[in-house]
Amino acid sequence: MTSKNKFIMMRQIVEKELNDYKRIKKECKIKDPWHSATIERLCKPFLEGCFTLAIVGKMSSGKSTFINALIGKEVLPTGHFQTTSAITYIERGEKPSMDVVFCDGSRKHYEGELIVSELRSLVAVPEEFSDLPINDINRLISGNASLAEIIKMKPGIEARTNCADIDVAIWKKYISSHPKKTIAKQVYIKYPLSDEFIGWRIVDTPGVGAIGGIQDETKKMLTKESEFGGKLVDAIIFLQSGADNIEDEACRTFVSETINQLTDDARSRLFFILTHATVGKFRNHRDAILAKAHTLYADPFKIPNERLSYVDSLMGRFCEDAAALNLDLQDLDELEDVEGWSSETLEVITDLWSPIKKALKEQKIERTNETILALMREWANFIHLKRIINDFVEKEKSKTLDEILRLIRGDYEGFINSFRHQIKVLKGGKAEIEKEKEKIKKRRIEYNNILNKLRRLASIQAISKKFDFVDTACSNFVKIDSIPKCRTAYLSLMDDVKKVEKGLFNDLTSDFKQFGSKFDNTDLVLKSIDFANLESEAEKQNTSTQTDYSRSKRVLVKEGGWSSDDEYKTTYPYTKTVVDHQKKVKDFIALVIKSARSAKTDFMNSLTTKVEKFCNLISEEINTKLDAAEAELKALEENLSKSVELINEFEQRIKYIETNRSDRVKK
């Protein structure tokens, strides 16, 4: 069973409205761009982008099984084995294919159904190395650390990851047999999924460590901007086993520490999903467990009620296979040798036969293949999960869709008013043309005065005051007690800075429009200015590469590495490494504060230049449009003898716009 793909429904709306907009502009010979640049930029995420859903969970929490159940295909390897820290992206494709990026930068392409077994061989850790802190070791290898350097760090890594003291020979064997070119960093999979996943991208993130640590690469991905604007990841699902005691202190600590490492912005896109929903304890006390989860996890982290739910991944996966293989479910407890299912995992399903029979009997439902499958799907709850995800997509993406429709609607009205204005001028003849010429002269002077007023409002002192909170936030960093928390605080601060910057340009645009409307509310020049595009152009002209201060070089093992491993001070051979962790955290935070304040200085200089450029671009745009208005008047003056024909042509264009614009933009 499939759910409505709200993203694709919106994509179809956007595609139609944009094509209509382009066709109307072309047919009506409208050369002024109006808001076309911003409209096309806002349309791009729908037409060329996708809805990205990232899955986060504890190591061995069943993320792969969950994703397979969600997409209805056995794509990711599952089982009780450790995997490496590659981030895996899954999208719908016409045929199975896989591209792997290795830590040395090399790439390899795979095709066909064998990609599943190839993926398993790439990410599964051999049994003899299963107790090693593989991901930490791989980060060091990818950062060009030598065998000797990694072995030197062994005690610190084992202490930080709560890993047992494993024979150094095992460490050496793994490191020697796994050069950078064999370690997968990113995996991109395309697979023939159902239509409900057109435009979706599912991301399997590396498992969160036992002490609740999210890897830096995952954090960066969750906060990264997409190439189209907005966040790269639209929604995040955090998985927690419903079979665990969610009130247990260790469980609560793990979940809290993990979610606390997400920025406020990332948490605003978070779903909290309990798995293993058919386990007896959860099944029998589901409402009470969900209520407790709301109290312990949803409420403290401001996760809306509708985004806390439950699933059973094995049951969900079995339902898909049962329907595809046309299994006889009336003898569920006798099922054997089901394709793709081990006897161990199949037994988990067949053991539910008695509860299923009991539930159907209590509900007075006849036991048939259809009713059994319907109940199993209800228990798996993936249909409901897909619905709430699609509702989230609609809610989040509709903001942009509404803005696209608003801009298109406004431009259509502007086109019509422009043609009506030209008709009025032609009917008024020479006298009306002279009157309009005088208006343009006055507008040049008035707009210049408005821009000067706007520049005074956007003085260095006024802008700087809006960002005073950065210094306060940096001062509060000294109260933080760990490096991961400090990094999260820094990333959250950067999110806040971006929001304030966006608000600043919105205010400047609003002020300019307000000043202009007081001068002449009917002026089409003001209505046709694409302020959002001018801001984008100002940003492009003032963009440069700067240091990423969300991580300090001091804690990197080597330039280019991913890790933030401990620094060690060895006094003589064979001694154990000693690290003053409190001092390390204190020094790290001091470096972050210093770097953040330096970054603020650079940012303020760049922002001041950007604001000035924005004002200059507005000035240039106004002059360009006023020049075009003068040229238009001149053309009308030269063609007064053909005024009847021109008026008829303009009226036909107005009729064309009114006839061909959709009901959606007439509202």
C-alpha cells in the first residue's frame, strides 16, 4: 500500500505554474524580468531537488531494517554485525546502481541486483575485527595517520569509546589491511522503488556511539545548506527501541545527550520513532509507553505530538514480502523457507500468530489472508508513519510554494496594470505623455532620497547592534562542559546569525517599500523590483572562502583528517598516555571563543559591504527601470498615430493573461 507523495504533487504544481508564467511572459512580449529570477530560484528545489529524510539511531539499533521496511525493498545489509561509518544515500532509480566514494577520493560504480551484496562487503566489518572501535580507526586512516601514530593513540581511543583493551596485533592487522582506498566514505544508491518515493532521498547515517556521540560528518550534513537554499536535510528520524525501558537512566541519558548534540534548527525537523512495536511489552502497554515517551523526550525537546510515533520494521518488511509472494497467512505459524528470510528472523514473525488470532477474535473480524495482512500492517504502522512524514513535507514545503504563487500572482497583476497604464497614456495623447515624463523625473529624485534614508538606517552601528548577541553567546561558552556540546552550541549560534542576517535584509526591503509606497503607491517600478534577487546578487559578489570555526585545528590528528581525537603527551617509551580532559575542554572552548569573535569581525565587515552593495544594486535597478520607462514613453509618443492598434494589442494581452493564468494564482 502506498501513500500520497505530497512532494511530487507540489512539484507538478510548481512545474505547471512556472511553465504558464514563462509562456505568458513570452506571448505578451514582456521584457522586464519582474520577479522571474526569484521565482525560478524558489522553483528549483521542487524541480531539481528532493525531499531528504535522514535516519539517526544508536549503533545496531535497526536503522537498516527500518529503512528497508520504509522503502519496501531489501537494499541495505542487515544483521548482527558492525558496519563502517559511510553515509548512505538512497534514491529512486530505473535500475539498481551504486556509486561509492572512498576516503582517498576515488570512486567506483556498480550496477545490477548484486549491489546489495557488494554494499555488504564494503561496509560489514569482519568478525575478527568486530570488537575494534572501527569508525575511530577509519577516521585516523583517512586523515593520513601512520600505523605508529594510531597505535600510540590506542589507549585514549579505547578509554573514550569504552572499548575493551584489545590485542595490539589485531589493531595492526586491521590498519595494515585497510588503506584509505578501501574505506567507503559515502555511498549513493539508486533503486527501483515505488512511485511514493519519487523525489525522496533517504539517508542512512553512521550509528551513534554508545556514549551518545554523533559523528562530525553527520552533524555537518544535518546543518548543511543545500545548493538551492534551505537545509540539505528536510527531516530527521531518531530511532529508539520500544523494547528498551525508556525510563531507564542509561537510556534517557543516551537519548538526551544525542538529541542535545543537534542544533535547535535540526531539532525543529526531528521525528522520534519507537521501534520493535510488536514486542509483547510494547504491544500490550503501547499507549502508556507513548505517553511516557512524550513526557521524557517529546516535550523537553519540543517535538510535536504528531511527530512521535512507533513502527515495527520486521513486521513492515514481512507485510511487503507476504503481499509480493502471495503467502498463505492463515497458517502463519507453519511458514518455512520464505525467500529472503532467515529462520531466526522468520521465527520472530511466526511467534506472533497467537496474538494475531486473539486480536482478530476480540475485534470479531473473520480470519482471512486480507484481514490478517491488514492487522499486521496496522501493527507495523508504516502507513501511518508515511502519512505523517508527507503531512510534514506539505506543511514545510507549502511555505515556499505559497511564496512562488504569491510572486507569480503579483507579477500577473503587474503585467496587467502595466498594459492598462500604457492604454491610459495612449488615450491621453501628448499631454499625458508629458505628464508621465515629469513623474519619472520626480521619482528619480525621490528614490534617491529614500535610498539615502535607507543607508542611514543600515549604518554600521545599527547593523552591529543586531549582532550583539554573538558576544553574549560566546561568553556563555565557558559554562559548557564538553567539546561536542561546544560544537553544537557554535553551530546553533551560526544558525541564529543567518536568521538575523536574513531578517536584516527583509527589514531593509520592507522599509524601502514602505517609504516608496508613501511617495507613490501606484508606481509600477517599485512593484517590479526583485529585491530577493538583488540580495542574492549582493551575496554572490561578497562571498569568499573562510575558515570553518565549528571545529578547531588543534584537536585534529592531522590536516585533512575527520577526527577530533585526544592529544597525548608521552614522557618515555612504554608509559600510558595521560590526558587532562578538563584542561583540554577548557582550552578547546577558549579557542572556539577566540575564533568565533574573529569570525564575527570578518562577518561584520563582509555584511557591511553586502548591505552597501544591496543598496547600490537597488539604485542601479531603479535607474534601469526608470530608463526603460522613459524609453517606453518615447516609443508610445512615436506611435501615437497607431494608438488604436496598440490599444487593441494591449487589451488582447490583458485578456490572454486573464484567460491563461490558473485558478490557483487568481486567488
